[in-house]
Amino acid sequence: MASPAPLIGLNLAFAASRMLMTAVELDLFGTLDDAPATEAELRRRLNLHPRFARTFLDALQAHGLLRREDGRYHNTELAGTFLVAGKPRYIGGFVEVATRVQWQAWSRFTRALRTGEHQDDSPVDDGNELFRTRPDEDPDRIRRFMAAMDTHTGRAGSEIAERIDWSGYESVADLGGARGNLLAHLVRRRPGVRGVNVDRAPARPFFDEHMAALGVADRVSFLEADFFHDPLPETDVLVYGHVLHEWSQDTRAMLVRRAYDALPPGGSLVIYDRMLDDEAPDRDALLLSLTFMLTSAGGGEYRIGECDEWLREAGFQDVSFTPVLDNHTLAIARK
């Protein structure tokens, strides 16, 4: 006999999400990284009410984020690796964005389905923000989000370094590259290649400090530019990573054409995103696509077939699509 348990779990999935958001907001995992603690100690350190504290902690334990030994709570390997701020693989920046923007937008999902309109009330970016944050107001929030992005870009840079035939190529530009993490990992694997990180002016200080920390400041340069309007750099390879999903279909096609026009004959365009595969639908990619739709006027993940169409209409040849990074797709096309 069928059980309603899966539906009950799905109906309360929002509660687990909110619980994670609150744990990150409280820096619970950072607190436990310093030292395991009892419930009473955590109540004091984090100012938790006794009515909720024990059940909150036990729920995190049940979700595989905490473990309890001899009355003390510890981070699990999962939480200790990905949810402690300052660690190399920290993804709490994504959780912060979910808390500040996506949570509220999803509460209006029914309205979005009926109107087709995004549901984010954030002010329009005036050109002086990064990820909905002004650097002069909260630079650490930007660093945390960039660190979360690094968990994708570092692996993407390594994949691109291995999957392209670099013979005859000497340069690569990451369009919208934030603090340059993708290029840093790429040039480390390809010593003869130089990188150009293309982004707006507010990203420059974060780029400078990150490249210095990774020891590649002499091999990756910063180009202040708007890839919608400014001339693109003259490099052998151009990369759009986690960029096209922010925009409408027409804008995506236009950006692909701009890349084609900028590349030399024989040059390559690389695109990676969580592209949707009609033959093998991915649950998380579909939910993220709906999230981008809710929080941007024209965004959303796109289908592999659509990307193939933009590339071929622009004039690219030798187009390939390869699954990478769990649920991403890497497109490589040659001019």
C-alpha cells in the first residue's frame, strides 16, 4: 500500500531549508569548529531559548549536519567541510543569498506562475554592487559568496584546462569572472597560458587580493569592462560560466554572437551552466532554474538544445556538450 510519507517530507522541505539558513546565520558550525559543545553551552554562546534549542540541534543531527557524543555536539564532516566560514570549500554564501533573497521570492511563487513576473523586491543594481551588496557596506558578505562560487569555478577551471586542446592557444578570458578563481586554477594546469579576468570595477579589489593569495597575480590580469557593450579582450578562448542563466533568451543569443565576433579564427568559446536535459531531468537544476526565474527578470536555466542553437546560429562549429561538476554541462565550440 502506498504511503504518504514522501509527500509529507516534501511538504515540510521548506522547514529543513529554513533550519539550515538559521544555523548558518547563527554561525553554529563555526562555533562548533572551535570546540564541541553541550546544549547548555550553545544556548549561552548563541543566545538560544531552551524551548527550541534541543530540538533544533537534534533536527540538525537527524539531517546529518551534527553528531552528539557524550552530551556534546560536533560538526559532521559534511558541515565541517562546507559550512564553516573561512574554510576553502565553504558554501555558506549561497545559503545567505537564499536567506536574504530567494526565501522571500519563493513565498510568492503562485503569483509568479500566473503573472510570469519575477518576485524579487531588491533595488536595481546601480553598477556599484556585487551580488546585491555594496562592497563599501559589507565586503565580507561578498567574500563569502565568492568563496561559495569558488567551489564551482575551481573545478570548472580544472575541467576546461583538461578538455580543450590548448596547442596553439596562449590566452583565455573569463567573462564575468568575479575574483578570477576559474582562471587561477586553469593557468596553474596550463603554464603557457595567460588569463584575463573581465568584470566591473567593484570586483577589482577582490580579484587583486585573491590572485595574490593564490600566487598567480603575474599570470592573470583584470580588465574592467561590461561584456554587454565594451570590446571583449582579444584572446584565443572566451568563457561564460554561470553567466547566461541570468538573462533572457534573446540576450543569451546576443552574448554568444558577441563572443563569436571577438574570437580569432580557430578560437573557442566555453560555456558552463546547469543546463537542462530533456532526456534526463535533474531535480536540483530544475529547482535552481525556477529560483533564477523568481529572482531575475529574464533568468533561468536553459536547455542543451537551446544553447546548441545559439552557438550554431552565431557560426560556431565542432560544438560539444559534456556533463561535469555533478549537474553541470560544459559546452565547447570552435570558430
